[in-house]
Amino acid sequence: MKIALITGITGQDGAYLAELLLSKGYEVHGIKRRSSLFNTQRIDHIYEDPHEKNVRFKLHYGDLSDSTNIIRIIQEVQPDEIYNLGAMSHVQVSFEEPEYTANVDGIGTLRILEAVRLLGLTKKTKIYQASTSELYGLVQQVPQSETTPFYPRSPYAVAKLYGYWITVNYREAYDMFAVNGILFNHESPLRGETFVTRKITRAVARIALGLQDKVYLGNLDAQRDWGHAKDFVEAMWLILQQEVAEDFVIATGITTRIRDFVRMAFAEVGIEVDFSGEGEHEIAKVTKCNNPDFQVEIGKEVVAVDPRYFRPTEVELLIGDPTKSMTKLGWKPKYDLKALVNDMVAADVLLFKKDRLLESSGHRVPNYYE
Ligand code: NDP
Ligand code: GDR
């Protein structure tokens, strides 16, 4: 039985990857952070009671900022594969917490690599590093491929640039199987609530259900290459199953503006919206509501821009070239953008129907302003 260790197992990708590896017969270990509240909602459905025999899913307390903790866990687990997904992963927040982000996203990667080297596991343990399309930053060429030059535009991306190169360096210096997956944006119903897609699908569900009036967004012109996280974790696994250690771009090859994602998400609940105005004065109003389940009045303003969400330096255009991963890995995504938006909106409508039920029986449901 192969043993995998996943950092960031409580996150979106960690949860889908853990599920995938368990289905392939792996023993899966994950590192979770201590928190004052339970933080394992995304993996509770695969949690196994540690008191049972033959448990294949095990969690360890840890943090990527703590070298001795990382060394001890890797020594105990003796993994065949490490997936380093743990990170302060929010680009805008990285401008507020640049030093912490560098420590966890940059040096955290070094801590994993160095632990494997110190423990003499370089020939046994394969390492996957969660690199990102944010490395491309300011557009140099499109579509972006494995050979496109990097130009990071945030403390997050600069930290990840260190993570990328230290992974390449350990591969070359110590002949380790250490590789980067350069993944473009991938989303799902498990996506963190403050990333733009999930913020939109949550707001659409809440507006349709009468729980919220409108949503404030930032740059509506940015373009992203969005895929489904379920498809993307499959690629992570494939990258580690190759004979040769190489870096791969994982993307759909199609890019869409934030504004169009908003339109698509409202369309899922039978609502049409029209944008007007420019820059920070841009708004969207309802022009049609075709779903008898949702009573949203025509002309209602449902989207407005708040410059608070503008970034000091922005990444305007991401569009990936997945040729190498499609040919060498045989990877092909199952979800297109429409199917992704459908999955996310349907899940959020279901989630907030529960809130509406609570509200109608006199309970107070929280507001969401992030
Ligand atoms: P999430 O934000 O959903 O998950 C991040 C995970 O990292 C969480 O489990 C979080 O724990 C954990 N974490 C945060 N800080 C630390 C720390 N100091 N020590 C240990 N663990 C920590 O991210 P995703 O699942 O979306 O992304 C996974 C990885 O892939 C990240 O490295 C991200 O930067 C990268 N990436 C993501 C892309 C995407 O579009 N989703 C695209 C390209 C790269 P907790 O739950 O306690 O907060
Ligand atoms: P990103 O994702 O920065 O690409 O990083 P995010 O969803 O945060 O932003 C995408 C684009 O949308 C614009 N935007 C807004 N973003 C947020 N969060 N909130 C808003 O209200 C809003 N309005 C407009 C942003 O300016 C940006 O252009 C994600 C993360 O998962 C990273 O960890 C990962 O490395 C990259 O994707 C690939």
C-alpha cells in the first residue's frame, strides 16, 4: 500500500486529493493546523475513527512554519509521496501578510524538501509542489506554458516563485523526484468563500433566495482560466506517477472575464443581469427572472464595485496552454466552465435553503460581507 502525506489537507484541493488517493488504495496522512474551532469540514466525510483497526486516513497537527514538526511527521509517516498543498493561498491577503506568506509558501516548501533530504528519503519520497499560474503575473506571452517567463505580481506569487525554484533546485542538486504542478485557477463547491467564483455563487444563491440584496466585487475585467478542482487533483497524482520528474502546466486553455462568470452564475438560477457604468461605478441590474422559485424584482441592483477589492498590482489575464499535460500525462478535464458554474451554484442554493429555513423559523442567520 502506498503512503501519501498531504499538507493543506483541510483545504479545497487537499480534500479532493485525499478522497482520490483513498479511492486508489493509498494510506493517506494529512497535516492540519490547530484552530480554536473545528476546521475539518471539508474532510469530515472521509474521517476515520483512530480507535478503529486498519485506519487508512490519519491526521497530524502541524504547521509549515515549524521545521521540527515537519521533520518529525515525515520521519513517522515515511511517505512514498508528499503533496505540498499547504499555503496562505489568498493573493489579496498576501499584501496584508507578506512576511507570513513568504515564510509559509516559500520557506515552507524548503522545509519539506530539506526534511526529506535530512531523513535520507531522497530516493523513496516523491514531492509535488503546488505551484501556480500567479507566477506568470504581468503578461509576457499568452497562452502561458512551461516555458513562459515568470513576472510575479503579489507577495503570494513571489513566495510561490521561491517555492517553484527551490523545488527545481533540489531536483537538480540531489536527484530528487521533486516537481511543480503549475495549476491555473480551479474552483468547486469546496472553494474558499472569499475567492471570487465562490463569492459570486454564494451571493447568487443568497440573492435568489431573498437572503441578500447585492454583492460588492473588485476588478470585473480580470480574466481567468477556470477549471474544476476535481479534475485538477487527478493531474497532481498523474504528475507523480511519471517515470521522469518534470514540471507541468494544468489548465483548460479557455479564459473568461469575472463579469461573464457573474452572468453565467445568475443564469443558473434563471436570472439575467445587465452591466452598466464604468470602473468603480459599474453595476449590474436584473433584466429578467425566469424561475418561479426565485422572486427577484426586475431592475434590482445586484452587483456593485467596491475599490476595496482592487489589488495594488493585478494579474489581468491568465490563459494556460495544457498541451504538455494533455499529451504526456494523458490528462483531460471532465468539467467545462458551464458544468463548473452549475455545480457551484447548485451546491450553494442547497446550502442557503437551509439558512432560509432557519430564518423563517425565527433563527438569526449571519450576513456575509467579505
Ligand atoms: P486553500 O486555501 O483551500 O487551502 C490551503 C490549505 O493550507 C488549508 O488546508 C490551510 O489550512 C493550509 N495552511 C495554511 N497555512 C498553513 C500553514 N502555515 N501550515 C500548514 N498548513 C497551512 O487552498 P487550495 O486548496 O485552493 O490550494 C491548494 C494549494 O494550491 C495552495 O498551495 C495554493 O496556493 C495552490 N494553488 C491553488 C490554486 C487554486 O486555484 N485553487 C491554483 C494554483 C495553486 P486551514 O484550513 O487551517 O486554513
Ligand atoms: P486569484 O483568485 O487571485 O486568481 O488566486 P481570486 O478568486 O481571489 O481572484 C481572481 C480575480 O478576481 C478579481 N476579483 C476579485 N477577487 C476576489 N477574491 N474578491 C472579489 O471581490 C473580486 N472582484 C474581482 C481579482 O482581482 C482577480 O483578478 C487564486 C488562488 O487560489 C491562488 O492561491 C492561486 O494560486 C491562483 O488562483 C491561481
